[in-house]
Amino acid sequence: MRYLILSDIHANYEALEAVLGAAQDRYDELLCCGDLVGYGADPGAIVSWARIHLQSVVRGNHDKACAGLEDLEWFNPSARASAIWTQRVLADSEIEYLARLPKGPASVNGCSIIHGSPVDEDEYLLQARDVAGVAAYLERPVTFFGHTHVQGGFLVHRNGVQVIPPVPMEEASAVLELDPDSHYLINAGSVGQPRDGDPRAAFAIYHRERSYVEYFRVIYDVEAAQEKIREAGLPRSLADRLARGT
């Protein structure tokens, strides 16, 4: 079984289209670690696609916010403005879909999907020391997460935690062979708003029976996504950052 792993699409339809094109015929089922909406200008199109195509998905903090389940006081001004705009443009049925997304972890054929961490869906796992504090709560050998928008993740072994790097800027993909004696927190990266210095859309494919994960980066039409954000009247910073991958 081959799983296409997506996370943090953030209403960026151009990025999603590029990812799906690059992943065509490479996967059997599609999993998502949350944040379908927020920041980008195509929330309705993304929710409509998700309702049809996602086999398993957990909610992200922006999904909660746009569904009215999260206090916007904790969001920065740009994120808050985006959430309010998204609430205004989504249909009631689309908001209801977001509100019903399950909280992680969710178990999928021997692996888990979460948004933030195994103990807190809103927690950021950015460094090895962050992971050391939650390693005891990993229920499956492989857990996929998002939230940080940073591709890579962590290998958790009895000797400690190792950082898994993203795909190098000069490459389009990288393979991670899975050690049966270790646990893994795998971040496929952000489809719609990478923050690891690489503006290319990110995703991963998990080959369960063959025990490896392949990370990918793909170029998409950043300018088209930026123009939609500006035309929608959303904060210009949300458009500008797409070109930087930060």
C-alpha cells in the first residue's frame, strides 16, 4: 500500500494541483495531517476536493479557527484576518465539514496521523528536544504530522532523537529507509505554504510494505496563487511569503 501524505494545504489550489500532478499513479490512498484552509484564497475549492478525495484526515488549528472552534485572539493579525475572510466566503456545509474533522491522532493501517504532536494537536515539533518530551506517547512506528510547515521530521531511537532533513534545494526528491528498531515522526512538509526556505510545494509518499518514505518538492504557479490572495483583499504578506518559502 502506498500513501500520499499531505499537510498544510492552506487553501492554495495551485500548489495542490501541482502536487497531485507530480504524485499521479504513485499512490493508492491519500492522507492529510490538517490545515486544509487558512491563508490562501481557495478555501471552498480545497474543501470540495477534500470531501471527495481524502481517505483519512485530521483537523489543523486553522481548520478549527475557520469553523469557529478556535479563539482567534491567539492568531497573529494576518492569520486572524484570513480566518475571518474564510468564514465569510465558505458555504455553511463547508464550514460544517471543517467542524466535523476529527482530532488526531488517527490510526491508519499501522501508522498514525496528527497535526501537531501526539499529546497536543496545536504543539509545534521543531527541534529534537521537543520530540524527546513526547516520544513516549508514540503509539505507532510511523507517525505523520504537520503544523510546522517544515519538511523532514525525526527519528526516535533508544539512543536519542535525530533530525530528518528536507529535500535539498537542488533535488526534487529524497528517500528515507525506515529502521524497524526506531520510531518516526514524519513531516511531509506544507503543500501550500512551506516555511523551510524552499518555496516549492512539499509532499511525501509512504511505501508501507517496502518500509520507506519518499519526500518530494514540486514547482507550482506561485504568481497565480499570490494574485488570488491580493485580489481577495487578504494581507499582502500572505502572498509575498509564498515566493520565499518562509
